[in-house]
Amino acid sequence: MKKLLLLFTLLFIFSCNQSTVDKKPIGEPDQKPTSDKVESDNFGIVIHGGASTILKENMTDSLEAEYKKVLTEAIETGHSILANGGTALEAVQKTINIMENSPLFNAGKGAVFTNAETNDMDAAIMDGESLNAGAISGVTTIKNPINLAYEVMEFSPHVMLSGKGAEEFAKERQIEIVDPSYFYTENRFQSLKKVQELEKKEADSINNATAFYDPFIKNSKFGTVGCVALDKNGNLAAGTSTGGMTNKKYNRIGDAPIIGAGTYANNKTCAVSATGWGEFFIRGVVAYDISALMEYKEMSLEEAAREVIQKKLPELGGDGGIIAIDHDGNIAMEFNTTGMYRATMNKKGELTLGIYKENENNTSQE
Ligand code: ASP
């Protein structure tokens, strides 16, 4: 009887302890699972700046050089964080910031215009160690949307915030707010006007005022940014930031902020960031599908990425690409469009840069 009483008392004390651990006060960073991993010297980082119809013949040498310059600056930023023992999450965030601050990419400063002539941005970040994630959609005043996604992950009990609520949270967290005019770029505005003209022609020709998301619009998307990284502690992280698709309507949300569709990280498998026609990436749950093929079918990262991007996505009718890195530092940069802005840097600091498809090897084994 005494033994039974002791057992009940111990069980009671244990369950009390559990419930205090579970109740994380709002505003407190999440508890990281304690890790007994030993720091290894392996790490790596991969970035993309969007996939679409990118052809050498449509590119000037000086524009190509500008893209390469920003891609290099971005990846060097993340690489040096990782080399100094920083986390994959920090590397992903700071790397994406560089691309968000450039007008070249469809994220932050260079975000595309909606049908209502606003710039509505989406972003997400995910930690492969804890499977914690943060995402935001439809924000119009956040200078660096990936930073707000990070705050949602670390300092709110939620995964995804949208619109006005997300901006209210940004103020509370003292995230940098800018006037919406900061996101005006003449290039992007002219793209909107071109797409709207084509859309009107299309609508007139089929006598249907609601024609939208037709092939013209399909060709008008590009420039989303993403980053995946493996740090020296063996932790993976993924992040994606975008203005979405030119001329989007009705508060449309793409795949980038949807965990599992455009962004996913899991230390068991890999970290993935996607770019392309978001509706198909959502329906195909692309980023998680790559991870699932590795986990359940024991495919390599290269096989899983190829299966999803070259087979399953086109079967649905979608186009675009992904970048990914696995827990061993193998990388994949798979796309079914004519180009994807991309770069990698391994632990030795070896840089690869790519834009077009031809003659480029897009995977590497550690
Ligand atoms: N995937 C993004 C979206 O659909 C667009 C892109 O990657 O270019 O919102």
C-alpha cells in the first residue's frame, strides 16, 4: 500500500512539472529542445532569387552582373554567420534580408504590384530542429517580411498572421515599418500595367470580365527569394519571402508562407524553399513532399527533389523550382523553368552561381 501511495505521489509531481513546461507565456521565446549534438565542422547554404522564363538572350551583361553581385553578397553574409558558429535560422534570415533590400528581387523593396496597385508580401521561416515555424501574409508596410515571420515563430503562440493583425504584431515587436511608397519601383509598376492590358484583351476576347491567372500572368511571376542552411550543430532552417504574383487579387496568398508548400525544414530530412506558380506548390504540398519522400521512401535529396519538380509538379500543370539542403550537407537546386537565380556555398567557402538551365549541374553530394 505504501509503495502504491509513493508511486501516485511521484506521478502527481511529474504531471505538475509537465504542465508548467507546456504553458509557454506569450512573448517568451520557445524552449529549444536540449540537444546533445556535438558541433561538427560541416555546414552549407543555398539561396534562390526566383525561377521563371529567364533566358540569356533577354539579359544584358550588366544586369546579369548585378544579379550575381547581390546573390554573392547574400550568400557570403549567411556563410560567414555559419562559419562563425551561428545558427541556420540566423543565417537564413540575414541572407534573405540582403535580397529583400535589393530592388532586383520580388521580395521586400522589389515586391511586385497587386491588381489594386499595392505591394502585399508573404514570408515564412522554419526551424528544422524544433519544427517551429512562423509565417505572415498580405503585409504592406514591413520592410523585411522575413524578420516578422521570425518574430511570429519566436514570440507568438501562433504560426501564421495576416494583414492588419500581422502589422499590429510588428509594431509591438518593434519591427521596422516603412511607408508603402518605399516598395514602389518603376519596373514592377510597368509590369503590372502590361499584365493588366493583356488580361483585359483576354477578358474581352472571351467576353468574360473575370478572366484572370491566365498564361500571361503565369509568365509575369519571378524573383521570390529563399534560403536554406545547415549549421555546425547539424540544424537545418528554411525561409522564403515574396511579393507573390503580379496583378494578384482578392488577397490571394501564395505558397511561400504556407508551411509544407513553399517552405519546410526538418532535421530528420532536409530544408526546402520553393519558387514558382504558388497555387500548384500549395496543391502539391511540394516542400513537405520532398521531405516525406526522403523520410518514408528513403530517397536521397536529389532523387526526391527531381521526382517532385520534374514529375509530380508538371503533371499537375505547375512550374517553378526549389532549393534544398539535407542533414549531411547535400544540396539540390531543381527547377522545370528555363532559369532560376541561385547560389551555393559549402564549408570550404566554394561559391557556385547559376541563372540559366543549360549545362549546369544542380545537385552536389558531400
Ligand atoms: N511562389 C510565389 C507565389 O506564388 C511566386 C514566385 O515564386 O515567383 O506567390
